[in-house]
Amino acid sequence: MQIAVLPGDGIGPEITAATTGVLRVASEHFQLNLRLEEHPIGHASLKQFGTTVQPGLLDVVRAADGLILGPTATFDFKDEARGEINPSRYFRKSLDLFANVRPARTYPGRPGRLGEFDLVVVRENTEGFYADRNMEQGNGEMLVTPDVVISLRRITRLCCERIAHAACRLAMKRRKHLTIVHKANVLKIGDGMFLDICREAASTYPGLAVDDILVDAMMAHVVRNPERFDVVVATNMFGDILSDLTAELSGSLGLGGSLNVGDRHAMAQAAHGSAPDIAGQDIANPVSLILSTALLLAWHGERSGAVRYEEAASAIEAAVATAIAEGRATRDVGGKLGTIAAGAAIAEILQAK
Ligand code: ATP
Ligand code: MG
């Protein structure tokens, strides 16, 4: 399996280094023949090539079997890199990675903020409020006068259908329970369509239980009873906000892994950002990106029919759980290890299996 590795900004290089360490052990242990090919992205690329995404990188990524994207610093795009490409948005769009799958769970020996749970947020990744955002006078946001901005939200039948089916398929592999999160009482047409299409899709999966919750009420429910949720499907921005909450409820934002998936490509990406406040200090939790790459391996295994990739993914997840239970983890989850040492602990547990 050929994987393009793009380390990114902020804590990106540190958590990526910890992740590739785990992948090298997994590759040997499970005979995955992983070929990791690293390329600069974001500010490292800007320095070297004068652009955040160098020409030709998309072809390299397309030719690979998977992509790991470290967090990139969106904030800085406002100043020195103004007008530059946002790598995350660029790859999601160019590769049509329409589903953002963000699991969140608690770990034995390290309870979450409020009780135990195991859920997955499936977030629509290509439209909604984030379609063509940050483009002045573009499709998403318009400067009407210097003092008035109108932000549009695009919801399409096709995107609702494909995200609905992606969520249903995942729910069928889990506890067969889908929750649709929306605001159809106010956003009657857009979220009304999203809700109808999700319900319609779900009705075609035998045995799948379906309910729906208004996004504001969901904030209370997920804090009060997170254990009642299995797979939660939401439009882009609601899913983005909800999944930060579920990651933090699981113990730390640094546990939040995610996979961006389309019909042909997938990109592992931590659910959080570049965390500039802790960058370069060897304290960031690498688990987010390690779990993201486990999702990537499982995806590749399922597609290619090579079971050992799925076995490797499960083993990595189990090694993460063991490391957390033993306190061999970073500070944010109660341990004392640095980023690299936390990654090495997971690699060591994996090797000993
Ligand atoms: P960006 O604009 O790139 O999203 P941000 O300033 O919003 O950057 P986030 O990366 O979204 O920062 O992180 C939000 C908070 O969570 C920060 O305080 C950060 O330190 C913390 N955090 C994020 N990722 C991790 C991690 N992997 N380990 C530990 N703490 C993290
Ligand atoms: Mg952020």
C-alpha cells in the first residue's frame, strides 16, 4: 500500500512522526508492505515552493492508495499566505471526499468527561455552510456592502443521499442505530430535505433503527447520555462542531481521529486543527492521527479484500486503548509522555502482540 504523507503545520510534523513510527511497526508485523512517501504541505511547502500545495502533488496523491494529511494552519492563511490554497479543503474537494467519519469513544481505565460511550459522527464534507467559504464574492460568502456579509448554505439531493447511505452502511456494521441531527424546524427547506432523504435512505436497511434530534437539543443529549448514540449523521457545519464536542467528551480533542472518504480515495486527518498553542513542545497527543491512519488501513483492507489491513487497524486501536489504560500517554489524557514517546509506546505494544 502506497501512502502519501503530508505532515502539515503546527503540531502536524510531531504527530505525523509519531504516526509513521507506528505504521512502520504495523507494516512489518502484519506484512502490509506500506510505502510511505513524504511531501511538504502548508507553510513548509510555501517556504520551499512558494505555494502551500505544490503543482503535481494532486497527481501523486491520486496515484497513491491513501493519504495522511497533518493539520494545516488555516488561521495563517489570512495573513502571510493570503490567497493561498487551504490544503484540507483542496484535497476534500479535488478527491471528492464527501464523508468525514469521526469516531469518538471512551477508554477503559480512562473514563471520558461524562460516562462511557462509543459513537461515530458522519459529517457531510463538501457543501452546507462550508461550500466555497472564504471566497470573497464567491458562492459561499458575499460582501454585500463593507458592513454586510451574506453566507449561503448549499444543500443538494445528491450530497444528502450519498452521506445518508454512507452513514447507514456504517450503522449496519455497528449497533444498527442511526441518529439524524438537523435544524429542520428553522432551516425548513434545506434541513427538511436532508432529514427526508436520510429517513428515506435508512428505510431501505432492514433492522436499522432511526431517530432524529434538533442540533441544539443534541448538544444537551450528547452531554447527558452519550451512550445512547451509535452513528450520528449531520450536515457539514453541525457535524464539525458536534464532533469536536464528542472528541473532547471522550477525554481529549487529541483522541479525535477522522477519515475523509469518497468513492475512490480516502484521507486520514486528525479531527482537530494545528494547535499552534502547543506546537513544537513535544506535548501534543498523536493518538488522533494514529487512529485516523488505522481508519485508512481498514478502509483499504475493505476495498481491496486484504483482511490483514483490517487486522492491523484493529490491533492499532487496541494498542492505543492499552497505552491509555496503562497511562503511557500524553498529558491531556493523564499521562506524562511526550508526543514521540507516546507514539513509541503504542508501537511497542503493537509489536509485542
Ligand atoms: P486551527 O486554527 O488550526 O484549528 P486552533 O487554535 O483552533 O487551530 P485546535 O488545533 O483546533 O487549535 O485545538 C484546539 C485546542 O485543543 C487547543 O488548545 C489545542 O492545544 C488542543 N489540542 C488540539 N489538538 C491536540 C492534540 N493532538 N493534543 C493535545 N491537545 C490538542
Ligand atoms: Mg480549531
